Amino acid sequence: MRTCVYLECANRSNADVSCADGSQANDSPEGRPGCCGEQTAAINDYDCGFGSKDADIWISVGVDGEACVDYALEYEF
């Protein structure tokens, strides 16, 4: 399962995103910065300008192609 987490700063500035180990930088189809990985994804740190952390978060889980796969999703902020 490919898992991704993306964010959009409340002030609409471009966030500076740092991915945790095991995750790679990736932009969403809408251009939001984030991190993706197999089985897990994590943003290590981000900055919305002047130290702001006010952001909306999107989480995506999927596989390439068609598949019926059981999965569990846990998150923390």
C-alpha cells in the first residue's frame, strides 16, 4: 500500500516540508507538498512561513492498478 500525507498552509504559502526516514517527498495532484512511502508516510517537520504550523492535512492510501486489499490506518499529529 502506498501511503501519502500532504499539507496546505492556511495562509496559502508554499510549505517547506521535511520527510521522515522511509518517506519520500512528493506533491499531490493538486500541487500540495507532502511525503509518500510504502506502508507508512510521515512529515518530519514543516514550516508555513515565519514558524507557522497552521495547515490542512490530506492522507491518501492506495495501490497501483485495481486491488481489493484490507488495511488499517492510524495517524497522529
